[in-house]
Amino acid sequence: MIIGFIGTGNMGYPMLKGAVSAFGAEEVCFYDASPERRAFVKEETGASPMEDNKTLAASCRFVVLAVKPYVYPAVMEEIKEALGADTIVITIAAGVAIQQSKEALGAQRRIIRAMPNTPAMVKEGMTGICYSKDEFAEEEKQLANAFFSAFGKVEVFEEKLMDAVVCANGSSPAYVYMFIEALADSVVKYGIPRDKAYVLTAQTVLGAAKMVLETGEHPGALKDKVCTPGGTTIAGVAALEEYGMRNAVIKATDACYEKAASMHKK
């Protein structure tokens, strides 16, 4: 098979669904510790459940470790002898560096370190990846790109930037949800029904993001186009500046980065 998933939770499941759409259900397998979860995933996706992690590891060209970071050491120890000589391991845990994976799986093991995010569930994910300093065939990179592109967009980085990638896309959906919730609260205050407030604000965030991606214009330039001189928008922008919106976002990123960097040391 092309690809197998160890773990089918909040991140593993949408990635698995992307793999099915990219390669077909017959090329995708998985293992989850929960029998109920295995039955559900098989029913929903058509992918093949495997009897255990070792069997999966021996059966696939790519193995995705989609388990919680604290489970990584045990899973890596379990599968390291079962992996095929040319099998590529994809990790998605924020605090697991490529060198740590090689120490656990063998120095010769080829690794793709990835940081996806939860909007993969609606095929609008953003994944940052880096390759270990090993030789990868062009076909292997094409397969990897097809996989990650199946549930959103993908960009390749040097590993030294991966902790910053965690800040930019891995953790930040939570901040966006907080912004949507706060903006909705602010208009519910003036009488808009809450369900409609969420539609108004969420669609606006979606549309604004697409403007950045599809026009190629600087976000500041797009912001300026909304700000009529002496109008309502510039009054709101001034209030956001007064209360430190930019600084709050930067401080959140600093805290996220420091936490991600500290996880490598554990």
C-alpha cells in the first residue's frame, strides 16, 4: 500500500480521508487502538484496518504517526524493526524533531516532519513540511505533495523554521476561532441573532483569507481598501490598535514558539 496511518483522531482522520481521495481506498490502511474507531473509519472511508502497528509498518511506503506526542516513543519502539528498508515515516507532532525520530527509528530512516492543522477536516488545511537530509526520489516527493495537497495547501521549509510553522498554522486556528467568537459576541450585543452572527463573521474571515491568497496583494493594502477616510472601519481599526491587537498576536506567537522549542528538550 502507499500509505498507512497509526492513529485516526482529530488530525489523523482528516489526513486519512485526504489520502483516500488522492490514492484510492485500496492504497490506504490504518490502525487505531479502539475497535469502535476502527469500525467507524472503515465504514466511512473504505480504508483497510490493520491488526496492529507492526503489520501496518511492514505494509506501506509511507507511515504517518498521527498519535499524541507522548505516545511517539512507544510507537516508534514498536514499529522500528517492522518498517521496510525504504519506508518513509511522516511525523506530525510539534515537539518531535527529525533527529529525535532518527534516534528512535534508526539513523538511516528517512523522515518527513509535517505540521498540518485541523481545517484539513474541510480540505482547507495548511501543512508545512521538511525533509530529512537524505535522498528522496522525485516520485516520492510527488506522492508526498499529492497527499498533503489532498486536504489543503502545502509548503516546504527548512527544519529550523518548523517551530515558527507551528505558530503560523498549527496553533493559530484556535486564535481565529477566538476572533470569530469575539466578533460574533460584539454584534449579538447589538441585537443580531447568534446563529446569524456566526455566519456573518465566519464567512467574512473565509472571504478575507481568500482575498489574500488569490489576489496576491499585501494584507495591509487590502485593509486600506476597506478603510474609507473618516468612515466606520478606520474607527474600528484605531480601536484595535489602541487596545493592542497586533501586540497580543505577537505575544501569543512568542509563547507558542517558546513552548514548541522547549518540547524538543523533553
